[in-house]
Amino acid sequence: MFNLFESQAEKEARRKAFEAKIFPQGNTQKKHIQALLKEHFPNHDTTQLLYEYIVRKEKILNEEEVSYKIRIKPKLTDEDIETFKNILKEDLESDTYQSNP
């Protein structure tokens, strides 16, 4: 949660912890996901797709209910949503593999 009295070092530590949670394999993993999103959704804003991706991955990691209603314009088709879910599933499986060799 946002803390008005948090120091810059605390903010940076929280940001790094969040990034490590979402992309445990680091920037290489993040760039790979961005490339997949750009490849599969060339007519959509990759930054917005990555945001939607991170929101859903965080919910899964926190064991919350996940909605795949993507709020991107133009909206994704049902087939596109399945592709999005498959990218997320493969990424989560690679996280598990990396953390449990």
C-alpha cells in the first residue's frame, strides 16, 4: 500500500521486491513477455497489455480470483484472450520451474 512517509530507499526496495515477484528471472523474462505480447498482439499497445498482464499475474500469485476481461481498445477477441492466458500460463510454469529446479 502507498505510504506517504516512506523513504526513497524503502520505495525502491518495495519496487524491486514487486519486480522480483512478477519477473523472478529478471529483465530477460520481462523482455521475453513484452516480445510475446508484441508478436501476438501487433495492433495493440504493448505497454497497456503488459500492465494488464502484470495485474493478472499478481492476482494469480496472491491466489485471488482473476478476470480476463481486458480493458484495451480495441478489445481483445475471445481467441486473443485465450492466447493471452496461454502466455501467462507458460510464464507461470517457467517461474515454478526456475524456483524449483
